[in-house]
Amino acid sequence: MSQPKKIFGTDGVRGIANVEPVTAETALKLGRAAAHVFKNLEAQSRGRGRHRIVIGKDTRLSGYMIENALSSGILSMGVDVLFIGPLPTPGVAYVTRSLRADAGIVITASHNPYADNGVKFFRADGYKLDDKIEAEIEDLVFSGRIEDIRPTAENIGKAVRIEDALGRYIEFAKAGFPRGMTLEGLRVVVDCAHGAAYKSTPCVLRELGADVIVFGNEPNGKNINKECGSMHPQHLCAKVREFRADVGIAHDGDADRVLMCDERGELIDGDDIMVIAALDLLAQGALAEKTLVATVMSNAGLDAAINAAGGKVIRTGVGDKLVIDEMLRGGFNFGGEQSGHLIFRDHSTTGDGLVAALQMLRTMRSTGKPLSQLAKCWTRFPQLVTNVVVREKKPFDELDGVTKLVAEAEAEVKAQGGRLLLRYSGTEPKARLLMEGRDKAVLEKWSQKIAEAIKKQIGA
């Protein structure tokens, strides 16, 4: 029996632009399928007129091609399109809610190079699609079951451009910053990655009173994420030192991530931000269920700091969608990833680099402490990552003695508050062993033993 065809990955559709599945032909089919699904989720549109879908994008050259193909497919199913132009992914999610649209689509490949592109979908409430709806759209793309649905005359959809989408998102982001508090006297360096935040983040910071120095804000369709942004934070750190700024902010191409830099030019990553924000929320009694949601990639020191303050950490697999799903299941209001996806559910329905940065600036202002001092609230555990090139990905429990070694190692590092993660790479012929703990010598001892046992049996 053949496997069902798939175009959705862990976060929407993504690949090289103009190569399947990111082609105009497939985008048109995606538009038709999505329009059919969202039109039938609710018989009555949220706006009480015709069903409407918002389309936003980042600054990639191929965005024009995908945007037009998607919209053609949607319009052909009798659903209207609302074009909002370049806007951060969380901005598209917000504007979808704000305009009472029935769904939102953002055309982006996030932190990938400009030659890539992709498509992400949001429900009417601004949250990402669940697997069931994705599967339904995917089935319609390949099955041809809706080929005979062809509205005509006045039943064909129409497209309009929404001119105030950027302004709506800017006001939304500012609303999460306390009234009466300003950023006056604060010098902020911002790296927009030549991406979707090139207007919104500098504008918000300036309107709040900051002295803003911006780079990565001249997109030309081909320079998104190129030697800039959160994928290359060393440039942000250098600029903070050069301009003697108080803080630095770096986004990725679609600005659903943020990494920061303290006044000394030291990088502040997603783990740092999560600990600072979670401890602040705990102190205010505002961290729902006293729980932070993180992924398996976050440092074990994060758990130690949160536990010591009376909170707890729940871990998920890698991907902000998995973090959000867990937050919704448990009623939690804060979570994120080491990479800089931070979800403040009291403010946003998805990872939002600008909202997260503003929460850090709020904490700096309310405590009177620089970012370097706030980051001292936790200690990052020593981490050792060992990669073993393998000739086959045999289950670890089928390898002689490996499971026993892992159990013994895990017991020792857990006793000191650390952790162990052994898995195969999803993209390379490698076994990856991550170990964290307070004693580096212990990590080295067990890493060597486990790696040798794997190498002896399936090493390339």
C-alpha cells in the first residue's frame, strides 16, 4: 500500500521556491483546498459576508509568485482574499483575528535563505492549524475531489488590499507594554534580518521613546537572513559594542523569533529570555499553573532555576507548534524555544519576536536592572554534544549494552539535576548524544562510553 503524499512538514509547507512543493501550480491547489476547508468549517463567515482569507508574506523575491498563485486558487472557490503585504508571521495571525477573517496565510521560509519559501496557515482565532485540518487540505490537493467546484459570475471571490495592516499590528504590539512606561533614554540596536519586521519593530521602539539604531532593514528580495538577523547574532553583538547601546534585538526573516544582546555585547538566547520572563511572571503570580513549557533542546539549568523558584518545566519535542499545542492542552501561558520562539499567550497566539523583546524591555524598566544583571538569575549547565556517524539507524535498544549505559549515565547526571538525550538525526546519518550536568568530567566519561558502544556496532 503506497504512503499518502505529503506536503506539510513540521511547520507548514517549505522548500526551494519554484521546486515542488513550493511551486505556483501547487500553491494554486493549496489555495483552492484551503478555501474549501475553511469555507466549510463554519457555514457563516466571521465577517457575516463572504468568507475571507488574509494573505501576508515576508520579503522574499518568490513571495510575489506564491502570493498570486495562492490567491487565484482561493478566489476560484468563491472566497475573498485580503492582501496585507510584508508583515511578521505573528502580525498575520493578529490581523486575521482583527479583521474577523476566516483564516490567515503567511508566505515565508522563516530563518531559511532567500531561495527557499513556504506557506503557513492560521485558523480564524490566530492559532496554527491542527494536524487534522492540515491532513484534510493535503488530501484535497492530491485527490482532485474538488475539481468540479467552480463558482461562476458573482460567486467568484474578489481580492482587496488592506492598507492599515502594519498600523494595526504596531498598535497591537504596543498595547502589551505598560501604559505610562516609556523607553526614553534607552539606546537599542535592532537587526531586522532584511525581513518582515523591517518597519514594525523600529517603529514600535521609536514610538515608545527609544533611541533606535537599525540595520538589516533594506530588503531587496534576496538578502533576507543573509549574514544578519537571529541566525547571525554576532553582528548584533558587535553593533551593540560599537554604538555603546543598552540592548540589542535580532529577528529572523519572519520575526517570530528574537535573540537579544546585553549592554556588554553578550548574547541573550531563548533560554535566557525564558528564565528571566518565567521568574518575573512567577514573582507576580502570573505564570499559569506555575509552569513553563520548553523543548528538549533547552539547557537543564533552566529547570533548576524554575524549580528553585517554586515553578516547574514541561518539555516537548522541537518546534514552536508543539510548544503551543502543549500550552493549549494544559492552560499554560508562557513557553518557548532556545532558538528564540517565545510565546506569551496573554499577548499573542504564536511566537512573536517583537512582543517577546518588549516583555524583556518592560522587565528591564520595572526592575531598573540592565539585561546582563537580569541574565544572572540562572546558571547554564555544562553541555556536551557528541555526534557519531552511523551506517544504519538501528533502534538503540537493539544495540548491545547501549540502553544499559544510557540508563546508568542518565541516573548519574539526573542526580545532579542534569539530563541526557540520545536520538538519531532526522537529516543526517548520525546518532546525536546530548548530555548536561553540573560536572563536566562526568559528562565526558559517559559520552565517551556511549559513543564508543554505538560506534563499535553501527559506526560508519
